[in-house]
Amino acid sequence: MSMRFVLALALLAVGCADREVGHSEHDVTVDTEDDLAWRQHQANLAFAESYVPRCVPASTRPRVLVTGFGRFRSVADNATGRMVERLLPELSYPVTATPADGEVDAPAAQLAVAQGTMTLPSLGEVDVCAMILPVFWDLAGALVLLEAESFAPDLVAMNGVARERQPVWIEMGAINAVSGASDGSSVLAPHRPGSPIIEGGLWARPNLATWSALRGTTTEFDEVLQGIELAGFPRVSNDYLCNDTTYVVGYGLDHPDEPLSLMVASHPRDDERAALILRLTRDQSHVPRWFAHWPSRLVDDPSRLDAAAALLSAQIEAQLLALQANDLPTPGDNALADKPADSTGGG
């Protein structure tokens, strides 16, 4: 019996997303009243609409889709992008500068995608689609979904930074709400803070993983990288781009053949495109997916980045080994959480 077939049967039993009811034109709306915001929105939208996935199935080996982020706001060099870069020699971190006032922050320059293989101690070679994402509302999640539709991964491991020093928070879920903060462009922000990411979606949406396997991974922890915690949900402070990407990706994996509207403009212009409509066809509701928040100060020390990249690889291997052993993924459960729901902190 194939791994994918076993997982599909398991998800029928747990019913991960059976209460969600779809979308509407009110899904995350970015404020485009300002002329620069409109131009930034149009650049992001044109890039998403023309995007051609770069990862395709190349063998019968396990397939992993892993993501980190690039620069945003005060984070000029993102530790998670640097960690993912270490997994594949084919991937290069996209070093870009903040544009001058009044100029669009080009999304293409901030994306890096590569396909290759990495060797895991107990599994040998696995195929990897590695992405370093632009920190833009909805665009990051849309790009992950487009690669997932093409690559058909066995798991999706997403990563971003939070506090300077902290444990690794393995997020067990995401909330259906956005902050009012501007994204990496420093131009685009949600039109209505607190509005839903997907209208009609669950307020607190679980991720899917073999949680004991992820929590059991270890490395050389220290005052910056302070261990591993399973993070409960909802946490109302966890409402920025990491959460947006997690929610969009999870919803899209679980809802094939349902038009998904993203990057909706608050003030559309006549005869101009106002939203991205994704129409995914591959049912990936069985695919494990999680988001991990990492300490931002990892980027200051190459040895810490190496340790973090090794820990990320160990998490990936732990989940793949669990799948092979039929230790099947389950929806996030706050009863397992080390960091409780509604606690302070987020990312």
C-alpha cells in the first residue's frame, strides 16, 4: 500500500477541515488606495499570475517542500532563508536592498527557488524543493501552493523568524486573521486589521504533523536557540506574514477545485486586475504541513545557522520516518502544546 494512499485514509478518519465553508471576495484585502500601494500590488499580482513552478517530480524518492523568508522591515538578513540555503547547494539567498522612496519593491528579486537532493542519515537521498520567499501578504502563500501543485511533496515545512532569542516554536495551527502591519515592501498592509484570511474558514485552523516526532529532534541548544516547543493556537499575537502564509497554504492544500481569491485590492482601478484567483486541482489534504518560528539572532553566527539547518533537516527526516512507520500525522491539538494558546508572543 502506498504512503500517499495510507495517509489519505488516515485523514478521512480525522476530518481535518470538514467545517470550512469556502471563500468570498472579502478574503484578505490589501489597502491599495495610495498610488504606490496600487503599483506594488500590481507588480505582485503580475508576478504571481505569470509564475511558472520550478520544481517537478523527478524520482520515486520522498519529496520535501521547505521554505524560509528573505528580508523584511528591520530584518535585513533572514535566518530562515539562510538555513534553507544551507540545505541545497543549488539555492542562493536573494540579497536585495530596500528600494528608494516611491519605488516598487520588485517581488521577483526576493524569491529564490531550487530543486535538488539532500542526504538524510537514516533515509538517504530525498528530493527537495527549497524556497526563500518574499515577505508579501498572500503572495508568499500563493507561491508555495503553486510549487506544491507541481511538485506533489510528501511534506511541507515552512519557517520564519520571531524573537531574537527563543525556543523553536513548531506551530500546531494558524488563525484566520491578519494584523494591520505592512509587509516586507513597507507599503502594503491589510485594509481592515483583524479581517479574515479566508472568509468562512476556521478561526483556528490546525496544521498536520506527527508532533511527537518533530518535538523529539535535538541539536546543540544555547542561549539563542533555546530548545523546541509545540506552540498552541490560536495565539492572537501570531497574525503577521508567517501566520498568513501558514493559513493560505494549509487551506489551499485541503481545498482542491475551489477558486481561492488572494491579494485582493481594496481600491481597484477600472479595467485593472484586482485579485489573484488560484484554481488548484491536486488533493493534498493528507500532506503533513507545519510552520516553525526560529530566533532571528541565528543569522549572527554561521555555526548557529549550521546547527539550525541540521535541526531543520532532522525535523524533515523525523516526519518522513514517521510516515514510513505508519505513525500518521494528526491535526494540531492544544492538549499537546508546550506554548499554550492565547499566550503572549507570536510572529
